[in-house]
Amino acid sequence: MLIGSSAFAAGTFYFGGKKQTLSSSTDEVQAGYYDHQFLSAVIAGLASANIKSGTTLFGITGTYGAGGMLQPTLTTTAVSSIAASTASSGGNISTDGGSPVTARGVCWNTTGSPTTADSKTTNGSGTGSFISSLTGLTAVNTYYVRAYAANSVGTAYGNEVSFTTVAVELATLTTTAVTNITTMAASSGGDISSDGGASVTARGVCWNTTGSPTTADSKTTNGSGTGSFISSLTGLTAGTTYYVRSYATNIVGTAYGDQVSFTTFFIGQRYGGGFIFYVEGNGLHGLIAAASDESTGDWSNVNSTLLGTTGTAIGSGESNTYAIIHQLGHTASAAKICDSYVTVEGGVTYDDWFLPSKDELNSMYVNQAEIGGFQPGTDYWSSSENNATTAWSKQFTTGDWDLNLKSPAGGRIRAVRKF
């Protein structure tokens, strides 16, 4: 027992009119016992007299070390972001007790009064607030949490808080609209907004031709985790309607997004401002005919000069058209009528039309029944010239090729564009 600057052994003492008994089993000093001592002097004296921890002075209990140092003082942050296997907490260290905080974090268990011998985080050092991530938890389980802070005196704990982890559920996701549609392929994907409390281990899209596709049908595999992803659907058949759903798998099972549908390209399909009449072998690109004839007119007002730059193959109609309307002296032509054609479909403006080449026109003739609107018994202009005075045209009833004067002639005109 310390009175003034002197240490006394166990026994009964009177000081300031108060009776105090000090034994080897207890070192509690009644509040007011040190009426005439400054608290700083009492703490220093207790340390030098080797008074054990747990001493109460003026109603204050603490653990005292050499030089009067105390354990840190701290509180535990309420638990938030609670999931099936994770949560967030932390603490706030208001004082370090006169000795630097060398370790801090939170500890937890399922029985109460957790210590650093239980599961814990390590979140640096020093005073102030900190955030802790609790991981490795079990779904639908109650946990008890305390912040901790350690200095040279010992480890102190904050108040205890508890929480219960949520149940694991199926993931939540949506299916991305289908784009880049061809005769044999398309693109889709999904967006996983929640993993349901457990990691998504597989994701992608699945499809079939009957509806409500599952992973037992055709599918893609596009990694793991939440967020958006892109999928490529391949091996499709032209002119076929497909149904698509995104999927995400966690430990609970496989969840599916909303169902979307699309139809692969086919000859005669209404698309891009007209009707598809030609598709390349890879199914990615092709040609579209305008829904109706533009008008009749001459091949070009320049009717006696060899242009010499027009081709006949599929893919040359666009460059032919450019060459014709930029020929010296040009003012009017079937190519210019096509180049000036504009149509709006589904809120989209299409203004990139041209006069088809000889082979492009032939493909349009072969598929005229799927396109429709052609005038029987009449010739349609191609953008392919034959010589200085004539150009190729095709009779859409007999299929014959004719060589007509560039002007005056008055052949029919049907614009095309590529996709």
C-alpha cells in the first residue's frame, strides 16, 4: 500500500478518516482513499511499489505498468456489410495509455468474449479508427466480435457486438441483348449483380430453339465472379430462332437471367432498311436490296466515254458507283439515284446505298422472289459498263443479260447496301 511516498505491506490502514484493508488477494483502494494526493503521483507510486493490476483509484480501475502506463482505451465498430461468409467491423482507439499501440484489429468467435486467441484481423498500429474485414464465416451463424489493441502493458478489448450471417442464395443476373447476328453466330452475355453470398464459380449463356434453355443445352463458359461478361454464340443455323439465357453457378446451384430471342440471318429477311439477298460464306456480312425500285433512268449522261474502272464481281458495286458519279461531265445517272437514296427503319437512317455490280445484280435476280417488288419483263441496271457506250443490264423475267446504251435507255433501278 502506498501512502504518500511510502509503500506498506498488507494490513489495515486509516487515512483521511477512511479505513482501508489491503491483503495479498486484493488491491482495491476505496474511492477517496488518496484524498490529498495528485492522481499522477499515486499512479507513479503504485508502479514503483509494484501494486498489481486491477487497482481501483478514485473509482477508476486500470492495468498499470512501469511509469504509470495503462492499456489502450477503445470501442468496437458496429458490424456492417453482412453476407454469408464475410462482414465488416473495426474499432476506434481513443487513447494508447501512454504506450504506443503496436497491434490492433478485431477478434471473433461463436461463443462470446472473443480474444486474440480466436479468429482475428491485423489492422496496423497506433490510435484512431480502423476498418476490419471478417472472412471465412459460415452462413446463418451468430458471431461475437470485439476490437483489440495491444501496447507494452497488455491487450485491451472494446465492447462486444454480435451479428448473424445471411443465408446463401442463388446469384442474381440479367441477360444481355443479342447483337452481331449473322447466319451462323451472334453475341450476347450477362451481368451478375449479386453472387447470393457465395462465389460464382461458372458463368456464361445457354441457348436452344425451344425456349427456357439450361446449361444442359448449348452454352458458353465465361469465367467466374460477378459483373458483366460477353459471350459468343457459334454453330448456329441460318434462318433459325434461338432462345438465350445467361447463367451463374454458386454452391447453392445455377441461376438464370431473363430470356431473350433472336433469328439468324436468312435470304429474304427484312433487315437494315431492306431485304437480305446475299450472305458471305462466313455468315458475317452480305448485301441488302432496297424494299422497292427507286425509279427508271439512264445509266449515265456521259454516254460515249469509257470509264474503265467498273468491275463485275460481288463487292465492286460500291466502288463502281463512286467512279460513275465522279466521272468528268457527270450530272445524272442510275448510280447517282442509288447514292442519293435514304430510308429510315426502326429509328435508324440508312443512306449508304449504291448501284449493284453485274454479279451483285445476278444474286438479286436469283433471290427476287424472297425480296419482291420487281417489275416483270423489264431490265435492271448494273453498275458494270461494257464499253464506252454500253453497260450491262439484266432482264428479270428471262434472266438474260443485255447490253444497253448508257443513254438514252431508261432501265429500272434497285439500290443495294452492304452489312
